[in-house]
Amino acid sequence: MMLLLTPRDVAQIVRAQGLAGALQRLASAIEADFRRWAAFDKSARLASHSRDGVIELMPISDGVRYGFKYVNGHPGNTRLGLPTVMAFGVLADVATGAPVLLSELTISTALRTAATSALAARALARPGSRTMALIGNGAQAEFQALAFHHLLGIDEIRAFDIDPAATAKLRRHLQAVRGLRVRACGSAAEAVRGADIVTTATADKTRAAVVRADMVEPGMHVNAIGGDCPGKTELHPDVLRRARVIVEYEPQTRIEGDIQQLPSDFAVTELWQVLQGSAPGREHAQQVTVFDSVGFALEDFSALRWLRDSALELGLGSAAALVPELVDPKDLYALLEHAPRQATTPVCAEPAALLST
Ligand SMILES: NC(=O)c1ccc[n+]([C@@H]2O[C@H](COP(=O)([O-])OP(=O)(O)OC[C@H]3O[C@@H](n4cnc5c(N)ncnc54)[C@H](O)[C@@H]3O)[C@@H](O)[C@H]2O)c1
């Protein structure tokens, strides 16, 4: 039977492994999958754009398992009391097509994005990096800060958000983390000044230039995660022009990443090449490096694998009978004949209909 994991189950997995341990295991799973890049059947995600946001489907398969994620991006959602990003995903058995896992992926997306950012930064940031500017202090921010703290040794975060309440929330959540200091800054330029790493995690469906070329110092690594949709960018094109740019999956990033602002022959390197050792990461101390991250299906596939293995180890989650259990697999109709008669009000009735009954 298929395993169902809710946000509460995923929170329990993280609690059991500790956030540092969970990020470490997830980063190892993502790195292992990037290293076997050729094994995957890959495609750019399928996006359905609307005025207020985007809904995307992200499929991938390694020939043994097939996975997909449903995810949205609606920057105006927080005003409605909803997160900007919400997601769930499925892992299925390629040999039979049977789904084996249905899981929440909202928390998991934040975890895998942060783990992937830290993996890329390990290869691209200057060795010994200690300070990180964090611009955009919303839902992803704590995860980014903690992944860079635990996996890279970042001990100072310089935080900036146009919404001071978001920065206050970030400081409140991280104040008890030993060995990590969070300093609120009055502008993006102030946060970036002197930092080793610059992470941008803003959400605005516009061609923004949160980081300009005059803000970037030699040797900085820019981890840009918020420019992930056509017409939605964070870096001024001159930041990219003077940098070594690493992407996840070039066909998708050309459409969605910050490099959408540049000609299609602008040179980029894919992350798997760097992690496999077939292309260099940082080439010299003065080089500016950019990880133009948009989020790729492989990272969610790794996250789904980690979630299933962890849940089975810890005895978490519940069995969900989403697929019919048939005595005779050719006799689907029998299910209708043996269904119990519905005596109560249908659960999907409109609230108004419920009130009038
Ligand atoms: N690359 C990936 O894999 C990946 C994964 C998840 C989310 N994302 C993207 O990351 C971004 C952040 O996601 P989130 O869930 O934290 O969103 P969120 O809405 O919770 O937070 C975004 C924050 O950015 C701030 N902001 C907007 N414009 C700003 C600006 N010009 N300067 C400073 N701050 C600004 C907002 O006030 C808000 O606090 C989104 O764009 C999302 O699409 C990317």
C-alpha cells in the first residue's frame, strides 16, 4: 500500500534526525543523484502561468522510480494568509506504475532548496567563507541560513527584507542557534558589503535587480534562488556577465533563471558537472561565482527518496488506499457493486448546501 506523509510526519522526521542531520542526509542524497545525472530521464518542468503566479509539474525518472512534484509560486499569497510556495509529490515504481509514496513537499522543498544551495556553495564559495548576506527573509530564509551554517560553517547572517517583520521573524527563530549571529541590515547594499556569500530569496513577479554589479565584490559567491520564473529575476544582468554561472538543468534555467535576461549562448556550467568533477567549481580566489537556482525535479526526487527511507526507518506516516484494491484486477466494476451505501451528507458539498440541509 502507498505511504502517506503529511507535514506533521515530515516535521517528525526532521525532529528525529535533527535539522543538521536531516540537511546532511538530504544533501548526500541530492549529491549522489546529481553524480548519476546520465541515469535520469529529464525534462524542463511544465508551467501554467497566470496573472498572480504559476503552477508547475516537475517529473523525472531514473528507470527504477518515477517521481513528480506539484508546486506553485504566488508572491501575493502571503497577503491572503497562504504561503508563496506549496507543494506535494509522488514516488512510483517504474516496473508497475504503482505509486509507493504521496508526500507533502512544502517543508521538503525548503529543505532541499537549502541543501542544494549549500552543496553548490561548497564547490563555488571561497574556502573559509563565514558571512552570508540573506536578502528576502520569508519562508525559505531560516532553511537557507541553517543549511549554510551546518553544512558550510557560516556564522554570521546579514539579513535584509523590505518587510522588517520578516527579518524580525528570522532573528527570533535563529536567536537560539549556537554559533550563528543574525544582524539586521537597513538595505540590500549594506547586507552585501563585505559578505563572502550573498543569498537572494525574494519573491516578486517582476524583473527586479535586488543585487547590482556595483554591490558585488571580487571573490563573492551569489546564491540566487528567487529568480525562478519567466519575468521574475533578482540579479542585474551585469552581475551575471562578470561571473562564472552554474545552473541546475540548462534547458529549464534558460527559461526561468536570472540568465533569461542574457543571450542563449551565454556560457553556463551545469551543477552535476562540478559535483562529478568533470568541470571546475571556483577557479580562483577573485572570481565571482553565481548559482542561478530555479529548483530542478531531481532535487525533489532525492527528497522523496530520503523521506520514504526515513519514514520506514522511523515507523512514521500512514497507509493510504488511493489505488483500488481488487480481488480480480480485471474486475474494477465490482468495486462499485460492493461500495457501502452513502447515508450521510457528501463531504464535498458546498458550505452553503450544508447550511441549508
Ligand atoms: N530555486 C528554488 O529551488 C526555489 C525553491 C523555493 C522557492 N524559491 C523561490 O524563492 C523565493 C522566496 O520564497 P519564499 O517561500 O521565502 O517566499 P516568501 O514570500 O515567504 O518570502 C519572500 C520575501 O522576499 C521579500 N522581498 C520581496 N522583494 C524584496 C526585495 N526587493 N528586497 C528584499 N526583500 C524582498 C518579501 O518581503 C518576503 O518577505 C520565491 O521567489 C520562490 O519562488 C526558489
